[in-house]
Amino acid sequence: MSELRIRRPDDDGALRDWQYVHNTVIPTHQLSMDDVRDRAERHHLEVAYFGDVLVGCSTVRPPADDTATATVIARVLGPHRGRGFGGELYERGLDRARESGARVIETVVLASNEDGLRFARTHGFVEIERYLLPGDTVPYVDLRLS
């Protein structure tokens, strides 16, 4: 994994890379650059490259409202799955969530993303809820680390 580079998206190019991965993995919820910039202010975002090739991104939503619950989301582009990149992004996100005071870790996966659901379950997450956002046809699956 020594060639995997993970960094905070601190310029427009890296923010666009994060946006590209998000919008590719979650095609039902396309984010604008304004949406991405807003998320970069509220959450801890990272983008991952294997050498110079964009492979994935992550989001850590820190605990809010004294819930001690953080959300850790690792996304890897289809052609790069199964190579350990998601695991590295997830472990970094998990560390970040715990550093922020989280005692409960959750994630969310689009129900049509079978690879993502399998990844979450393999890493100890169990489903707690399925829901549709207004206008969507594919549900999201909330999972909690058991």
C-alpha cells in the first residue's frame, strides 16, 4: 500500500476529485461544488490516490449534539475495489472519529452498492435502518458498528 496517498482536499482540484468519487459511487445524490465545499467545512474529508490515479474518498461526520455518534464513510471507485484501499480509508476514518470523541460508529451505504454493503458487514457493521430520501428510488442503508 505504500503508493496510496491520502490527503485532505484543500484546493479546488482535490475537492473536484472528492466530488467525482462521491457522485460516481452515489449517482442518486449528485453534489455540486458548493455542496462539497460546505461538507468540507462541516466534516473531515479525504481523497485517495494510488500513485497519481484517483481511487477513492472518505467522509467522517463527527459527533454532533452530544450523541457521541460519528459517521465514517469510505468510497472506492469500482475498478479499484478489492485492493485494500477501502480498508485504509476506513481505518483512517475510524481513528479520526474516535479522536473526535465518538463512542458509536455508523456508516451509510446506498442499497444498490452491494460491494459497499459487503464491505460494511465484513467490518462488523449491522443494519439499523433503510430509508428513501424525497424523490429517490434507491434506499440508503444505515449501519452501526457492533
